[in-house]
Amino acid sequence: MKVFVPATSANLGSGFDSLGLALELKNEVFIKPAKFHSVSLKGEGSNRPALKDNNMFINIFNDFYRNLSQKRQFFRFEFFNEIPLSRGLGSSSAVIVSAITCAYAILGLQISKQKILNLALAYESHPDNITPAVMGGFTSACVDDNEVSYIRKTIPKDLASVVVIPNRPISTNLSRKSLPLKYSLEEVAFNISHASLLSAAFMCEDWEKLRFASRDKIHQDYRIRQMPELFEVQKVALKEGALMSTLSGSGSSFFSLVYTNEQNKILGTLKKKFPHFRALGLAFDNVGVRIED
């Protein structure tokens, strides 16, 4: 069987640790029972042989498979990765979500997407990436008593994205450490109001409000200082007509939401201005994790 899971962009500016959306960029996992354990890795990460031996997917999959079946079984794992590693596009969440999904599916056990989300919390405590990875679309989520509570919105086809992927990562741990230990009441109120407006704008499809609503005072500027050229990426994207332009997750990728009919223009400008970075024009994924037999 095959399992597909999309890349995600989280935070979306003001929606720190709560807002996210799914992108049409996928990791694919093919699994079948085998006489001995084997791993094939193609695409992103294939130049890192250690991932075959210390693979988070296989560790999570084996834990669930053994606990659910009470037996050991060898498998052939084939990974086809499109999601860049350590670039703020939800590669870890994709691994977690697909591993849990695969363990249940290979045993023929039904599992709801809500349960996948709740189980994923054991490995990723913030719901902003795992929720769109499971559900697709745009999601607003929080954690309540070890369960993910969320609202989802399908993203229409007249919207698309442009993602700029730098040639080096921003460490998630260092990125977290760069954030202040305390915030002022004004800063917190600013983000609450803007994240609320951002969620409402998605739900109401009032796209012209996104540029204002995505402004942030909690995390973005602190993180971008680790790679200052990203300030210019944002500036150029907005000048060219992006509806919003935000650091993707903790970085280093930068996400811009655009009208589909303007995607090629904005993508071309960003490629020209930042030739040392990778730039992709992507649609949105409204399905989330899925299984094919």
C-alpha cells in the first residue's frame, strides 16, 4: 500500500503555533511485508545515508505496529520524499502522521483522522503542522486535554502559493531559543487580534485582509534575523502583489499566498531576485493524508 502526506506551512504570521495549511508537495511511502527489513530512500534526504538507519518513520511505525498486533514483522519501506528537510515545511509532521496512518492501515484497522491527530501529539505538541497534514486545507487548531480541536476550510482553486526555500536551514531549537521569554500585553493583544482576523478572513474568503491580518509581533522578526535576506524576500513578494508573505513554520522557507493568475509573475520575480534560493509555485492540498492500496 501507499500513503501520501502533504507538506505544510504553519504559523502564517500572527497564528503562532495554531494556524497552518497544506501544500501540494508530498511525501509518499510504499510498504509491503518482506522476509527481511529493507529501506529505499529517494528524493529529499536521499543524500543522507544515516536516515536509513535512524529513521523516525520506521521507529514510530514499529512502535504502533507491535503494540497493535503484539507481533514482529519485517517490511520493505520505500520513501519518495518531496518535502525538504529542516526548512519549515512540516517534514517532521509528515513523517509522524504517515507512520501512524501506515501502522493502522497495514493491519487493516480503521482509524479516524481525529484519532491520528490526537496520537500525533505524543510526537509533536503543537497542532499547527500536524492538523493540515492530516486534514488538508487551512486549519485553525489548539490542544485541549490532550486532544486537537480544530476548524478546517477548503482553499479555493483561485488561490495558489509561492514558496522560497533557502539553501540552508534555520534550526528549530535555536529558532525557539531566539524568542523572548516575556511579551508585553500590547504584543500579545496585537497577535490575538490579528490571528483572529486572519482565521476569519480565510473562513469568509476575504483575501484582501490577509496582508494586514498576518502581521506578527511574537516570533517572525526574531527568527528571520538568523537569515536577514528573508526580510527582502518578504518585501519583494508583497511588492509584487502577494496577498500575504510569512515565514513558513520556524523557517527557513518563506510562504506567500497569491492569486493563481498571478503566481507565475510573482514566482518569476522571486527566482530572478534570489537565484541562490529555490522557488516553487505550488497549489494547495485539500485532502491531507491519504491511503492507496
